[in-house]
Amino acid sequence: MFSLARLRKEPALAQYFAFVHPFFWPVLIWQLGRAVAQVRAAGRCGAMIRVMWWGGVRIEYLGDAAPSPSAYRPVEPTRKPWDDPCWSSSMPVEVEAQRPIFPRTRGGSVRLLRSLTKGACALPATADTS
């Protein structure tokens, strides 16, 4: 036989026991067992229930249908793993060491530094006289 005081301390059931009067705890346990059986018989994962102060339990909404184990297929990767040789660079070591024109060293711009100081950026500021 199970102890109602022990079930009352169970985290999943504590909120129901706190709501129901202690005289009706056996009714609550009986009704929860019936609700679980009905949800399992319907083949659902869960349900939203309503608990009355006297221990009555009513199923308001049934959850989603349980997923079929045969329907599961693992996801196939869309790209190769990072340790695959296709991701390696074939650039010579001497060029990689100098890094003269790589965009990351120029603040994200591919243009050279002298081209950044020409044109509209190099015009003198004019006062707004409007």
C-alpha cells in the first residue's frame, strides 16, 4: 500500500494535494489514476486537467499524439564536418604570413587604404548656411 503523505511530497503531485482537502486525497489519487489511464488509452503524450477541491479530475484538453518510433529518421548533415580536408587552404605559407590585401586587416574593406582617403571622404567640410 502507498502512503498518501509520501505522495503528497512528490513534486509532480504536490500542487494537486495542496489544492484538495485532505479528506478527499484518496479520491484525488483514484481520479488521477483514471485520468492517466484515459490519456494512455487515447494514445496521447499528455493532457490538461482540471482538479476540483473535492478531488475530482476532469480532462480538459488532450495533448498531441505520441510520435511513432518508426517515423524517426536521423537528420543527415548538409555540410561536411570541419575536420574534412575540403575545408583546408591551399595558399602558400609565404603569402599567408604577409597578408597584404586580406579584408580582415583592412577593417572589412577590400579596397586599399589610399583609396579610402580619395573621393567624397577627402572633401573639406562646408558650413551649413541655410
